[in-house]
Amino acid sequence: MEFFREYALLIAVAAPVAVIVAIQVFLFALGERGTLLLPSLAPFESVPIEAEPAAEAEVPRTVCEEAAKGHVDEHLERIAA
């Protein structure tokens, strides 16, 4: 009984850690990289930053603007009705 009391905390802490290490090893063996279950020493992938911002997209038009011009699809008219 004394053995159980001495090592119960060690087993309670070591069991989940051992499971996480086993999952990491299993995923690594299957070819998974960068799962971050355990910290790794590999550097993060960098994202290139453009010097100039990309061209701005057009402002999306609403159905009301299209209706004012008279270019409404029949499908939209059926939904509105």
C-alpha cells in the first residue's frame, strides 16, 4: 500500500504525458509534421509581406442598386415576391 501512495502522483502525471508522446510518435510515423502536440525546435514558416498593397477590389453592389438600374434577375424578383 505504501508503494501505491508513493507513486500514485507520479503515475497520475506521467500517464497523460506518455499518451501525448505516443500520439505524437504515431503521427510522426505516419508522416504528419507540425502537429504541435509537443513543442518543436523547427522555425515557423514565414509569410512574405508585399511592399505595396494589392489593388483594391470593387465595392460589391447590392440588389437595390441593380433594381434602380433595371437589371434585376427573374430569380431575384421571384424571391422578393
